[in-house]
Amino acid sequence: MTSNGALIFLMAFLFLFLGYMGVPVAFALIAAVLVVTSFTSVSLASMMAQLFNGMDVEALLAVPFFLLVGDLMSSANVTVRMITLSQTLVGHLRGGLAQVVTIFSMFFAGISGSSAADVAVLTRTLGPEMDREGYDRAFTAALIASAATMANLIPPSIMAVVYGATGNVSIGGLFLGGVVPGVLVGIGLMIYSYFFGPVGLKHKRATFGQIGTATKEAAVPLMIPIIIMGGILTGQFTPTEAGVIAVAYILFVAIPFLNYQHVAKLPRDMALTGLLYSIPLITIGAASVFGWMLAYLRGPAVVSGWIANTAGNDPFMIMLLLVVLFVIVGDFIDAIPAIIIFMPIINDLTQNADINPVHMGVVIIVTLAFGLITPPYGLCLLMASKFIGVRFGKAMFASFPIYIIFFAAIAFCIFLPEVVLWLPKHLMPESVGCFKNPSGAGYICP
């Protein structure tokens, strides 16, 4: 009888080997699981059922709607108004266009929830303009990729939806918990661009009238994050319903009001979104069956036991070790399958060390967002370097100094949980385990 350890090693080896041979992540995961299944008493029919069970989660329906929101906003050129507003706010600073990239990313992150969509929009709109103003292409690619990671931190975050759905954690709480690290990363990128980035061309400071005009013109698209979070916070609708409402707002308000000619292209946008959603959906199913087999072979118990033996019950040490684990994992695996595969380990350690699930979720999401710019996988950095037209190696070296910003944000999230959880505790107290005071008004938070 083959030992569990040998089977876990074989499954991991096959996945990594096939991945580096160019096999898509989802099919590499499925192939590795099917090979290992033949050495166990589990039937192939059971594994196929688990594959579909991994995708059959109602909360995941939010993902295609948020993807559609981002695609409609970019394809209908509605995002131009937000770029104009960003330019009037920070375009006069040193490295003006670099500052605009960061501010616009913060705005667009509150709409799309997708880092890939953010990279596509930024490279198409601001990338050529930065090239004309003489910005180094490697710096441009590194900055755009780093700024795009905020889409996974600032709500609505697709990564938070997947984490909440698979880990049974409040998605609304994760949304609110991601605000602080998202803003920290944004401020860090602006400071870095101001002091260490290219100077760029000097732009004239916008007048209050110009800022007011730009704000008024951008008000329609900027209502989307208000609608999404406002509805979730007031309990009017779930994250999935928020995505539906946001799509309806764009279809019946934003596009007819700002770019009615785009109505004819809506079928193409919806078909493209369905195609885009199929990629993470099959990956979610594959990662789910991979994680199930890993749990069947008691892999999570071994890893969580090792971490617990090393860190004891110290929540900070446990989170630091998990950060190290996910920094390494994020270098090779996309964030969504990483979350699903390792969720049993995360849940086990969260319960044993009495860590707030939302706090743990925010730390893991920030760490995996960082993995989007680290080699050799670094999806955002790969996309940005390809679209900007610079070698990946150059963009990678240009991104190294930016790593400090992410390390600082991760450390902040670990050691200052009261700051990270401040918004969830005050706006959605039940999402972080608070309960109503039986003797009066307000909530009691553990």
C-alpha cells in the first residue's frame, strides 16, 4: 500500500511538472489528482462529483457579475472619466502619470474586483501616454502590475469572494477588512513614485473648477462601489445580488447616459465575460478536487501540525509562517486555486489559535495579491510586461523595490488587527464575531 506521504509528493510533483511543461493550471491539477486516485480506494466517479461540487457554490456567482462590471466599464470607455478625475487630483505631482496610475487603480478596484482587468485597462489607456512622456517601460510595467493588485484588496474583491465562499467566512467582512491594506499599498506606491520614480513631465495643477467638473463627469461610474458596498452593509442584498445590481446600473444608467452607442456591442461583452469566467471556474473545480484529495491523504493535518508545533498557539507566529508559505506558493500557483487547496490548513490553524477568521483572511489575501508580481508566475507582472512591450526580466527587477511596500502592508495587517478590523467591527459587527448586547444597545465583540 502506497503511503500517504508518497502520494502527496507524487500529486504535487505531477502538478508542478505538468505546469512547467505548459499544461494549463486546471488540467495539470486534474491530471495529478486522477493519477493519484488510481492508487487509492476512491472511485473516479466520486472525484468527478467533487470536481463539480467545488463549482456548485452560490456565492461564486458574484464572480462573473463583477467581471462583467469591469469589462463593460472598460469596453464602453467609461473609465476615461475616472482617469480624467485622477489626473486633476494628482497629475501635477512629481511623476504625475505614475500617481494617476495608482489613484485610478484605487477607483477601478472599487468596480471590477479583478487585477487582470485593471492591468488590461491601465496598459491600454495610460501605458502609451507614459511611454510618450519618457517613462522607463520597465518602471511602467512594474507600477501598473503593482497597482493592479489593489483590485484584490479594495472591495469588491473576487479573491475575497472565493475565500469567503470556500472558507465560510463573511464576504462583507473581508471586503471591509481589505480597505485598510488596499489604501496602504496605494499610499506606498504614490510615495515610492514621488521620491524614487521617474520625474515625468510637469503638469499644471488643476483648478477647483476643473476638479469639480471632472468629479461631476465621473460621478456616474463612481456610484458603482457605493451601490455595491451600500447594499451589502445595509443588508439589502448579498455580494452576488450586489454584482447583479451593479451590472443592471451599468446597462440601464451608465452606458445609455455616457456612451449609448456601445449598446450594440453588449452581446460581445457578455460572451467575452462568459469566456473569461470559464477560466477561473474550471480552476476552482480543479483546485477543489485537488484540495479534497490532499485532505483525504491527511496533508493539511501534517502541515498544520508542523506549523502548530513550530509556532505553538502564538497567532502572530502562525500568521507569519503562513505568510512565508503563501509567498512561496504564490510564486508558482494562482491565488484562487491556492486559496481552495490550502483552505483546510487555514481553517484548522485559525480555529486552534483562536484567530479572527476575517483577520486571517485579509492577511492571506494580501499575501496572495503580492504573489501577482513575484516571479516566476507573477500573473499581473507577466501581463503588464507583455502589454507594455518590455522583457519580463526588466520589469521584475524594476518591481523589486516595490516589494518593501507589500511586506510593510502584510506586517501591518498581522500585528495591528484592531486597525484592520475597525471597519468590519463598526459597519458589519456580526461579520467578525460580535453579537448584540443582551442588556442594551450595541454589540459585544470578543
